[in-house]
Amino acid sequence: MKVLNFNIMKNLILFFLTCIVATGAFLSGLTMENPLPAFIVGFVVWMFFLYRMACK
């Protein structure tokens, strides 16, 4: 049961970090002249998170 709780907390922390990084990338993309690199970073972070969750 302790392993399950540790995995849930690890996933929750990873989710919050994903939200922070992706939000920062998307908000910085709004002010850039060429927002494509920032949007790519934001989407890649979310795809990495979803891939990690799907592999479990």
C-alpha cells in the first residue's frame, strides 16, 4: 500500500511540474515574435507526461 501512495504522489508532483513548465512555455510564446519554439516545448512536455502515464 505504501508503494501505491508513493506512486500517486510522484505522479501528482510530475503533473504539477508539467503544468508549470507548459504554462510558462505557452505564456512566453504569446509575447515572442516567433512563438513556434515555445509552443513546441509546451506540447512536448504534455506529450511526455501523457506517454509516461500511458506506460504505467
